[in-house]
Amino acid sequence: MSTPTAVPQLSISVPTFAAEGHDGDWQAALDLAVAADRAGVDRLLVSDHVAYGEHLEAYARPELGGVRDGRQPTGPDGHWLEPLTTLAVAAGMTARIRLATNILQAALRRPIVLAKTTATLDVLSKGRLDLGVGVGWQREEYEAAGLDFDTRGKLLDHTLFVLQTAWLEQRINIDTPDLRVEGIHQMPKPVQPGGVPIWVSGRINKAVVRRVVRFGQGWIPWGDEAANLTESIPAMKAAVREAGGDGANLQVCGNINPAVEGNRLDVAATMRPVPALVAAGLTDVRCRVHTWAPTGTDATAEYLGELVAAFHAVTR
């Protein structure tokens, strides 16, 4: 994969989910994407759920892939936009900002079709796609796709293998227990050298470390590791090196908590923890800002411009 960017980047989430009773108007999310592009934000993030069961309490169970004491932001009838479709619309409305999934449950999609979709989006966006992937936590979602939840790690590894093979090989030959094809051709290839950058989500364990080394340019910390980045980042870099990967150049993302004064984001206070996190190895700083954004694309771009300027002041 390509060498990570040395300069820390700033990413924001675009709200592509809403609670029950949403009126179906997603213009605010698209306006935020356009404003972020104008303001100089480095990356947009969108999330993923294909379907919901009715046991959302499973999200609070780390052994299933959830987060201790976690709570899903919607009920089973919450609205969730499909992320790659959403990013395709955003790509047509923006010019320079990177477009990322955080995270895509890649194993729920047929691998060769996902390879085509992501390559197409990378080509049409002129090489702006980042693919953040993870195994998810919800059994019912895998069952609805006709897949075995208990083998989701293996399914994800196979999906990533097919993606990179299809992205990079002119003549695709695959011989695995799950897929045997010979002499398959799929064009166009992604614009980015090495294919679309893959960011692997997960805790520090053998499976995730192996997945990062084999497929990943970046790591998306999860659970306890996401809550303690100053310790988890050096630990993951060391684990990647021990597994034969390039720990020194591993990109790592992490969230910062927005500081709010009244009903407005306190930009200076929000950026206060950033230098220490960057010193620990954080390369992609992620912040949730849409709740406090003013209405109107121009006003939002000005608001985000203040955030970008403050971020640059503490990182460059």
C-alpha cells in the first residue's frame, strides 16, 4: 500500500443515520460534506448497518465485537443510509476531501461485487476513497445476508483478499476454499497505487494484527484501545512489527471529544489534547462536529474553517 501521510489529518463524521420518525431529508448531511470540502477538512466518515435485529443490547458485549456499556444510537427501525452509495453522491458534490467508511462491514457484500463498487467509486472520485472495515457485532445482520456470524473474521479476511486481488491483478486467479476462479478480468482498477487504502478496525489481538499486516494501511482502534490511545497506539505498532509488518508507518485514527460552551463548539478546548495524541502516533484525528454546526453551507464552511485552522495550529 502507499506510504502514509506524515502530516496529521482531520476527519469529521457525516450523520448518515437517524432515529425512528426521520422525515427523509438528508440534505443537511450533504451540505456538511460540501462545507467540509470547502473548509479544508481532510476526510469525511460515514458508518454502516445493512439491517437490524431486535437485540440491540448485544452492542454492549465486547465478546461479540461491541463496546462495554455501549449503546446503539437508534432502535431497530432507525434510518441508516448505505455508505458507499452515500459517498458516491458526496464525491459528485466535492472536489478534494477524502471519502471514508468508518466502518464498512465488508464481509456482508459479495467480494467481487464490492471490488467493482469500490474501484468505480475510487475512479470517479479521482482516488479519494478510504475503506475502513470491521467484523461488526450483530449476529442477525450476518444471518440476514445468509452468512455465519461465528466465522465473520475469516469471511472478512477472504473478502479483503479478493478485493486486493481484483484491484491489483490484470488476470484474476483465485483458488481458496470459498472461491475458485481463473482468468477473470475486472476493469477499471482503482486510481490509487496499490488499490484503495484499507483501514482495519478492531482491538489488539492476533487476528486483527494479522489483518493489519496483511491488508491494512491504517488501524481503527476499538473498545478499550480506542479509549486509551496513548497506550494502545505504541502497543499496536509493536505488535505489527513483531508480526512482520511496518509498525513505524502504520496510520492510526482516533476520536477527540468535542468541548462545548453553551451551544457552540469550543474550538481551542477541543484541540487541546491533539498534540499529545499526535506525539503518541495518531495520524488521523476524528471529531464529531455536526451537532453544533450552523445551518447553511457558507456558514458551516466558515465554522469548519475555524476548526481546521486551530487543528493546523497545533499540528504543523
